[in-house]
Amino acid sequence: MGATAVFFDLDDTLLWDERSVKESFRATCDTAAAKTGIDPEALEAAVRREARALYESYDTYAFTAMIGINPFEALWGQFTVGEQPEFRLMAQIVPGYQKESWQRGLQALGIDDEELAQQLAEQFGAERRARPHVYEETFQVLKELKGRYKLLLLTNGCPGLQQEKLDSVPELAPYFDEIVISGSFGKGKPDKRIFEHALSRLNISPQDAVMVGDKLSTDIIGGLSAGLKTVWINRNDRSKHSNIEPDYEIKHLSELHGILESI
């Protein structure tokens, strides 16, 4: 018997999060450039660098890494939802983190302007919320699979932030029989326990499911460890840089049909 269920990752598999973040940085850094004359690309690089370093300095870092929340999500997230106490701490940390990331980025380019840093921090959040990009093939593929397979969304992240992403594209969630968010479950991909939990939600065995995602280090290795067939969506010809070997590699979600029929 072939696969009866397909698990999908969310960010950069169905939603084009990388584009949303890039455009938000561009718009915000252009504002800074207009006010100060600095190079917007240099500012983006500086803020990304400073945000990552600052994010990793917090006591919450190990938790957020385990759940799968990256520094640039924290640049616009609020973290007001989630049962774990670390989310309460994140909610207290992020307003300062967001401002300080931009302030340090500006300072790296010789601009010391706390008021501007606060303005840019607020603008980045607004820009990101205004840019919920979806890959052009997402809805067509989900429409074709719906009814033929059980569909489950398996995403890492803060439950509030991931729900906000889903709410920004309200057509997406109804395609799925189940939605599993790492911040709600308490473990993130690649921990095989979240895959086992997802399987239990559909009452199926590992050999019945296929995991589709863009990250070898979470989606693919986690799916493999849990006994699922795995499909790596590699739209931009990225090299593996690892010994993780997905069962299948595709460049476009429409290629899933042939794979599912062959399993």
C-alpha cells in the first residue's frame, strides 16, 4: 500500500517566508537610508548580524532553538501565546530585542539614534505583517491532493506567530486535516517525537506518510528518523552541505504527484 498522508512544512515550503523577510528589511532599511544617507544593504547585513548575536545571548535561546524560532521571527513576533514559561519570558524580552537589534545595526554604521531605532523596529513588524507571500503553486497542489490524501501541516515555531501567519492567508488552513505547531506540542523538528505525535493525530503508521519540507536539518532528518518517506523541496539548487539524504528531491511542488503515485 502506498502513502495515504502528506505532511507539509509551512515556512519556505508553502509560505514564501524568506521573501517576506527580505522585502521587509528592504523597505525598513530604505527608510533609514532616506533619513541618514547610509547604505540600506549594509544596514540590513548589520541588523541581521547584530540580531542573531543578541538573540543567542538570551537565556531563552536553547528553548527557541529547540522549538524552531529564528532571530528574524523574533524581530516581529510578540510571543503572547504558548503554555511554556519561556514564551512569557520571550514576550518580555522581544520589545527590547527588536529595538536593540536595530540600534546596534545603526551604531555599526556610525549612527547613534535611539528614536530612529525604535521607529525602524516598529516599521519592520508592520512591513512583515503586510507581506504574507505564498508560492504560486501552493494552492493548486493542495487542491489536487485534498481528498486523495490526508493532509497535515507540521510547522516549527511559536503557536501565536505561526497562527498569525496562517490567519494572514485564511485560504490555507482549511486544506489540512490537522495542524501541529511545535510550540504547542513542546518539541520541534527534527525531534522524532513531534513526527510521532503527528502520525498519532491521523492514526497512521510511518510508512503511510510522506514529509515535504525545505530544511534538511529539521524536516528531512526528522522525517527520516521517524520512518517517513521524505521529499526535499529545493527550489534554488542549494547544495546539501551535509550527509542528510532525502528520499526524493524536487524543485516544484507539482512534482509531488509523480512521487506519491510511485510510492
